[in-house]
Amino acid sequence: MKRLSSTMAIALACATCYAQDLESGGLDLQLTPTMPENVRITSSNSAEYNGETGLVRYLGGVQVYTDTGLQIFANQALVDTKKKLVLLNGDVSIYQNAVLHRGDKATYNYGTEELDTSGMRTSLDPILLDSDNFSSKTVNGKRVFIGKNAGLTTHDREKPNFWIKAKEIEVYPEEEVIFRNLKLYAGETPVFWLPYLAQPMDSQLGYHFTPGVRSNWGAFLLNRYGIMLGGDENPDSGRKENQWLLSEWQFDIRAKRGLAAGVDFTDTRLDHNPNLGWLQLYYANDSDPSISRTGLTRTPISNDRYKVEYKDRYQWQNTPGIDHIVDANFTYLSDQYYLEDFEPRKYTLNPQPDNILAYQRRSDTMQLGAFTRIQLNDFYQADQRLPELYLDHAKRPVFGSSILHEGSSSVGYYREDTGDLSEYRIRTEAELTDTTPERQSELSRILEKKNFGRLHTYQELSRPIEVTDGFTVTPRAGAGYSYYWDQGENNNTHSSPHGYLGLDAAMKFTKRFDSVKSDRWGLDELLHVIHPYANISVLATNELEDDGTKIDRLTPTERPRPFDVARYSAIDDYQNWSIVRLGTRNQLLTKRDNKSHTWLTLDSYIDAFLNDPEFNRDFSNLYNDLRWNPVPWGSLSVDTQFPINSEGFTELTTGLLFWPHENIELELGHSYLNNHPIIADSNLVHGRLFFRVNQKWSLGTYHQWQLDDNTLERQEYSFYRNFQSWTAGLGFFQRDNRIKKEYGALLNISLNALPSLNLPFSIEAQ
């Protein structure tokens, strides 16, 4: 037995013991081991070498390095130079790239470069693996880790509070994890089982489910499984590469509505635009379609409920700077209640989806296109364009001069259908004997044929003139023409020329306050900018009659109308007007992160009418729009309008976001409307609170009150429990629409360290 110094051990360790034939005499002598090229071992103590057995023993602070990047740390190591094995014992840690193995013992074969980590726990940050037999292999240049009778967790504790266990787990780092015969344990208790699960690292892929209860669904469980399709197969690994088509397969169970299934296909090459690139199919065999969220009586509908939705964009360039775009946007529904019943969030935002096929040729200065809008769903009111051609010019200099031109032109055939359901209700009302003659006349006008052809063009010239430093005047002049034919029941025609004159004047005054500094309010110097401005707009036109067919028309609003004719989209509601707007915009600017930051803005203005196109007013309300963003943890917006005489109405809309403490997030809002000539009065208040009680518990609330009739329209309560490695959330809500109350409860469980690699119990109060 020879005792080697640690320095000598570095030069001689992990060697292959060999017998060397000396050329002079042919003696077979046992020599010290020679250095292999792929392994190096060091230790804090001296090493012992036995020439007869070929064993090298290391005691204390053992470190093993290989040319593959593998690093091993242990208390003891025994090197068998004949079998080319390194046996490691005591607090063994093995590092290779982002992978960490930890345990009491391990074996490394430096001849085959194989590592036996049976009984060790493996970490692929933030994943922890525990298996009876853990191995790894390289497939097409990528490392794959395989565990037999293995468990997976992200809770890095001696006794994790959850495990996902399976007969076999395959981990493809940064790609996916495959489980066979999976069981989910909360502590030591099994709570879920699946025969097979391939869970990609992408949160959209793999298995997701949403449990809960709603008043119009009963108890429900929504299941979704996402996989990627398309791409090319790699001949070496047999796996698909460059996959671009996301498919999400759905199977839903609702206690009151029965079973439903569907699939969503999404083109991930259009990830930058989440509103394009998908085909969605969904079918529900509704066991009780008469159930309503609103409590209103429904017309009878079929038990077969379905949706087909297709949105896609094809874009190409033949010439640099010129894009050609084809858009398709179609939604076909089984009935008028489908969105309300199965997609309430989409129903709130867009209850009557469009059906459009469009082409456009777009450059920096011009857009030429054609589109058609058709009515696939005949149960709601919609306009059709069969088709419409248009040409829009952006504002640009005329022949390089200081005069700017912008304009738009269109021609098309238009039709508006009331919708079968609305038409049925209107005809039913018209047949009632107690309907007044005035109402009968109005109902007849609603049911009249609404169609026409229209040619429209409008062109405008403007020229900014800097009168002096800080004072700019921009005169505008525009002209246009609209021609209608085949209009209404009698196929009328209408000719309407348009003439426009406008003037924009603006001034600018500034004052700097260098001494203003406040870390608390986010101030580092202050610049006050005052913009007094005046706009004059005069439009002369041959107006359509009030009973004429109008498709592009005004809708009720409490905000002031735009009077920039070039951007006025309500073509059929062109009216004679003469309007003067006077206002002042105040801005307070400060420095933040070496950039200018708008600390506060207040825009105050009023309109004076020489010819009011809507309500025969002399003056509008006095408008004040305030935006205050002093610090990242607080912001305020206030929009007000008050009448200056007895003819106006009052509006006050306030929004406050505030973080008074690092554990408290607060949102408050108030919307008040009184005495509007069209829109109903409202006095609406809402509040949202999120409070982190401690590191384990959080709670959130949301309330919405209509103070006009003292109705609590919506209330939500949510509770969150942080279990270090995963978070559980439970939410409740109730909605009161004054006819029927709707309620629901939802559950959410997600892994904190790796939310995409769990069985996400997705929560969304739809």
C-alpha cells in the first residue's frame, strides 16, 4: 500500500493500472497508475493506492471533474482502476449544466462515461426528481433524463408538500415532461390520477382543467389538452420540429347543461397578434337550453348548440414598403343565446360578432382595399356590405410643398337586417290593438327595407403656419360628395355635396422650476407647459332625411362628438354644423430615468355652437380631463363635464389606483351621469381590494354598486393560500341584474416555481 500526496494524486488519480513490458528483459512490473484524459480527481487529504488491487481511496473533500462538464463532490471516493469505476459516498452532489443530483452514494464509470444515480434526488431547476433508477441519454444532441418509479416536485424541502409520481418520467429540459401512470399527491395523500400525461413547458400546452359551479351551469369541470401539430419530423429522433399549429382539445361537463366538446387551432406564427390565426369548433348537447342568466323568457331553441369561428390573416410583400393583406373573420352560431350561455365574457365584449372577408394594399401613405360583411347569424341586427371598395390617403405633403393632403373615398352596396328575433317581436307588438298610431308608424319604419348603394369621397387640404415661436395656426379646407341610389322601399336617390372650412390655432408657454425635488412624489425638477388652443369647424351639406336609411350613423354617447370631417366615420349622419372649441391643456413634466415623464395633465375645453347638429344648444358642457401619474404606486384619472346653463347634463368619472402599503392594492372608481337626453341616469361605484395578510394568506374583493336604485350589482370574494411550492385559490361571485341573481364559485391551484409544468386548475370568472 502506497500513500500518495494529494498533489501527486491529481497527477495520477483515476488512471488505468497497466503492466508494462520492459524491452530490456521483458520484466512485468506493477507501476503507479497513468493519467486518463477524461477524468481528474482531487481531495483535501492524501490518497491511498493499492497496487495489487488497483484501488485508489480518497478521504475528505473529494472533487471529480470530467471533460463532459460533469462535476462530483463527496466525502469519500474509491477508484477501481481495473473496472474503471469511481464509487462515491457521503453527501454526494453531482452537477452537469443545469442538472443537480444529490444523495448518499453514486457510481461513475469513466470508461463508458455512464453515471448511476439510483436512490438520488435530481434537480432540473426548479424541478426535483426522485427515482429508484435515474438515467440520461442524448437524443439528437439534446439531453433526456429518465426516471423509473419516479416522483417530481418543485418544493425543495426534506418533506415536500406535494409530489407528482409516476412509473416513468421523461424530462426534456425546456421542452416537456412525460408521465406514465401519473398520481398527484398532496403530502402523502393521492388526489388525482391519469394513465398518461405529456406536459410541455409552454403554459398553453398539456392538460388544464377548471372546476367550479355557476347558477346556470351547476357544478362543472372544463377540461383542455393542448398539443402542437405541423412541423417536420427529425429522422434521427422521430420527434417533430418547428411545430407551428397549437391545437387545444376540450371536453366539458356541466351538471345542468350536459356534455360538450370542441377544439381550437391557433397559428402560433401570428403570436404578435392574438386576435388572428385560429379556427375554433365547439358543440354542446344542451340538456336544458331554457336556463337563462338574465331570467328573461326565451324563445324555444334546439338542444344542439354550437359555434364555428375562423379568424386568419395572410400577408405578403411583392414590393418593399407595400403590404398585401387578406383577412378572414367569420363566426357562425347555432342560436342567439349561445355566447350568453357558453362564452359570457365574449358576450359582454362582443355580443354580435362580425363576419368579414377583406383585402387591403397598404403603404405608409395609402391604403386601398375591398371588403364584404355578411350576416351569417340572422337572429341579430347587422349591416351588410356587398361589397365595399375604399381608398384612403394619409396626411402627406403635396408635391413636396408645405400643403398637406388627406382624403378617403368609398363605393359599395349596403343593407341592414333587423334580425329574425327582433323582427318577430316588432311585428307582434304592431299587431296589438292598444298600440298607438305614433308607435305603429315607428314600428313600420323600423320594418321597412333598409338598403342602398353609396358613392362617397372627401378630400382635405391643410397648411401649418408658425406665426411666431410657440404660436401655430393651421387652416383647413375640404370638399366631398355622397351619392345614394336604390334607397329604401321606393328605390330613391339622394345627392349630397359637402364643404368644410376649419382653423386650428395653438400657443405654447413654458416655465421651469429647477429647485422642485421630491422622492416621495417622484419629482426631479418640474416643467410647466401651457397649451391654449382654439378649433373652428364649419360643415355645409345636404343632409339625409331623418327617416332615410342610414348605416354609418351616430350612436348615443356622453362624450363630445369629433368634428374633424376627415376622421368622421358616421358618413350617413353628416349634418350642417358650425362649432368653435376653446380650451387649455396644462402639463407638468419631470425627469425620470433620464427621460421626460408626464407627471400631470389637465385638459379643459368647451364648445360653442353657431349651428348645433344634434340638440340645438348654444354651448356644450364644460369638459375637464385630468390624468395624474406621480409615482408607480399611484395614479388618478378624473373626467368631468358640467352644464353652464340649464340645458346640459352632468358627468363625473373617477378612477384611482393606489398601493398604500406593499401588501395592499386598492382600486376605486365612480361614474355619475345625470339628465342626459338619451342615456339613462347612473350613479355607479366600484371598488377592488387585494390584501396580502402574510406570506401564506391573501384575499381579494370586488364590489359594484348602482346607487340610483341601491343595487349591489356584482360582488366577488377570493382567498389564496400559499403552500410555498404551490398556491390554492378559491373565489366566489354573485351578479344581480334586478330580475335574477347569478352566482358561482371557482377553484385555482398552480405551482409557484413552474406554473407551466403543473396540472393547472385554471380560474377565470367568465
